[in-house]
Amino acid sequence: MFTINLDHVNHFVLQKHHLTDETKIDDIVKITRDICGLHTTNAITPYLSLFSRTKKFTRDKLDDELYIKKTLGKIRCVRKTVYIHPKERMPIIYNATKKMIANISEQHLFKYLGVTQKEYENTSKKIIEILKGRGLTAKEIKEELPGSINISGIANLMCDQMLLIRGKPKNGWKSNLHTYHIFQEYFPDINLDIVNETDAKEQLVKYYLDAFTPVTENDIAWWTGFTKNDVRDIIENNSRNIVPVKINGLDNDYIMFSSDEKKFKSIEKLIKPVVNLLPVLDPYMMGYKDRQRHLNHKYYDYIFDRGGNATTTILLNGQVIGIWDFIEPTIKIFLFEPISHIYIPPFPLRMIIISHVLSRLTLLILEIALLFAQRPKGIFIDR
């Protein structure tokens, strides 16, 4: 059994996630690969997640990779959430999660939106014809199919079946009103049939372990959406490359790749404080079912909603010490507890830069607001 301290664990994962100064890079595709995808349910999140991990980030860099170079793409996958992933991983991710996604997507369209299977088949064929050689929004598609039923719902299911792909939003980077493109036209070199479901699930778990170890079986099952039996089988199949881990102060049993054990033992002790301001649904906060590693349980409901989704957070050495909010032209920070003045200087600088990423403001008002102990629970910031 390999025993480690929590502060070393958080430092290790911060480095994996390019959240320390020495691990920040400007290779957006590599970052996306290393952290096992970017959440994009909230349109702003992937931009701020990348800003936190790069040296010189501008919004157009992500847009270039997504919509011009097309090295990245948007796909609904784990936890039924839309992610940005490198295109070479799409066959793995699609085949690992397609049954889970299909069940929820088809139920939503056929049961709750009232579209029949026949209506879907007929309309989806028409949409494919309309989109040949171009991308359109759901509204624009509907204009060319007058009297058609729920186009948005049909387009979403077509994306989940990889008939379509979500392209550049018409209303800018803060919008989720995507244009839709034929998947095979958008990614002509991707073969979705190169891997079967069993192998794809195993590979996806490996991707996850690479990004988030040390983790528990429950963490893997929660993040992937796989059954615990499937997770245990995958772990057993890879047992030669996996070692058990105990984290001092935490009750659960953890695992990590043996290769990560060697890296962990060589990690340098944290010398200076690491401060991060992360957006809603940042991968660092969304990688685990058990959040003991991140914060004291008494603050859990201030950070996570009932579905386990994280709001904006302020991290100190990988631990959550508060949240931040941006309401033009003011940025506010809410802290759990009073902190030493030595940690305050990074806040204004990072906030000023974040304000430019969000809106290119020239005026910034920084407000250190109420401590969390004075703030009602259940206030969930969705920035």
C-alpha cells in the first residue's frame, strides 16, 4: 500500500491539470487531452478553464482549434454532458458512452418532446440534405423546413448519434446556439467504427486515470457513468499496472497507475502558494464523486448543487477557499475564512485578466465580499 499526504496529492493533480506556473503551456489541444476534456455545458467555461492553464491565452485560440483547424470537437459523453475533446479521441469516447447517451436522448425526444420515431427518421434525412456543404442553426433549419416539429431536439439527438456535430455558435463565444454540420463532412478522416464498446470503455477509464489519479472506484463510476461492475472489471483487467493508495486523513481506498506512483515520488515539495480562480464546471473540480480532497464538508453546499456540479471556485494549493463572481464591472470574491494577506496579491491581477477575457473591460472594481459563514447556502453562481 502506497501512503501519501493530501497536500502532495493536490499538488500532483494541479500539475497534471497545468494549474501551476511551471506546468502552464500554450498547447490547447494537449491541455484538453491531459485533463480529459473541457466542460462546455456553460459556453464560457472552456475559455476560462484554458485561461487558467495557459501562459498567453486569447479566446480566438480555442475558436481556431474548434472551428478552423478542427483539432477539437464537441460531443455529449460522460455524465450526459457536452465536452470538448481532441478529435482523435472521439471514436473512443463515442463508443464508450453511446448507449448511455442514446437512452437519455431518445427518451427526451420521443417521450417528453412528443416526437415519434418515424417523424425523427424523416426529419433527420431532410436535415442532412439541407446541411450538405454548410452549417445552420436550428432556427435556420426550421426556416427551410416550414411546419417541422422540434428541430432543436432532433438536431441534438443527431449530434448524439454522430450524424451531426456542433459548430461555431452564431451569436458569439458566450452562446450555445450552435450551428450544426454533417459529422462526416466536418471530420472526414474520423472512423467511428474502429473500436468496440468494451475496448472503448477500458480506454476511457485509462484516460480518466491519467488525468485524475489517485481516485476511488466510486469516482470512476460517477465520472464515466459506467456501472460499478464494469469499473471493477476494467480495474481487474489492468491490475498489473495499478497500485492501491492510501491518502492520510481520508477514509477511502484509492488507486493510481504504477507509472504515476514513480512520478509522484519524484514530485518536488510545494515552495510557494498556488492560487487558481476556476470557472463553473472546471474539470479539476468535476473529476471526483468524493470531494473531501477539495474542501471541508461543511462548505459543500456552497460549492456543489444537488447534481454535484461545481460553481466558480478560488483554490489555494488545490483546496477550495472561496468563490468568485463577475457582474460587470465588478468582480467579487467570497471566502470561507479570513486568510493571510500573503495570499491576497494574486487575486486582483488574476481578476483583472479574467475581466478582459470575459468582456475586455477597461474598468475593474474588485470587492472582497462577505465570508461564506455570513452567506446563505444554495446560492449557485453559474458563470
